[in-house]
Amino acid sequence: MTQDRIAQVAGRFDAVAPTYDQVGVDFFGPIARHLVGPLDPHPGEQVIELGCGRGALTLPLAEVVGTDGSVRACDISPAMVALTDELTADLPQVARHADERRRADVRARGGSS
């Protein structure tokens, strides 16, 4: 994927972030809660969540790992990460990141991956 394509995808998710999973149908929350079981996280564990969106899975993961654990919530969209940040601001076990490393990796490879 080229750097331009990554920027395009991130831009699209930035544009829809304010309403993403907020249109009156509780879809992401129930799915996220059901994902936690098969993932089988435990208190004190460290979790990396790639593609965290607005944080639907981040919250139940943070609840399970507790303050002795950590959840690193990453997304390619800075706007999604900002909304996850608002949602999880009072959870010290959650670190939020706009995943610039992927973009940097594409740049280092000359614009493609």
C-alpha cells in the first residue's frame, strides 16, 4: 500500500470518526464484548489493539486487564484515536496512538509495502 493510499484511508476514517458507530444501532459494542471472551485476556496482561476505532473493544479489554495491565490502542486515523482518548481518559492502563509507524515504514520502503 502506498503512502498516498494510507493517507487516503486515514482521511476517510478521520472524516467519519464523529459519527462512526454512533448512528443509533448498537453494533460495535456488543461485538466487541463478545470478542473479549475468545481473546481470553487476564488481569495484569499487556494488550495491543490494532485498529481501535472509537474504542469499542478498548473499554472491555481495559476492564479485564485492570490497572496492573495495559492496553495500547492504535489506529491509522488520528481522529479515531482522539475519540478513543476522550472515552478512555480516566483509564490509566490505556495508551492511545495514531499509528505513525506504519506510515513511516511505507516511507522507508520508498512509498510501497
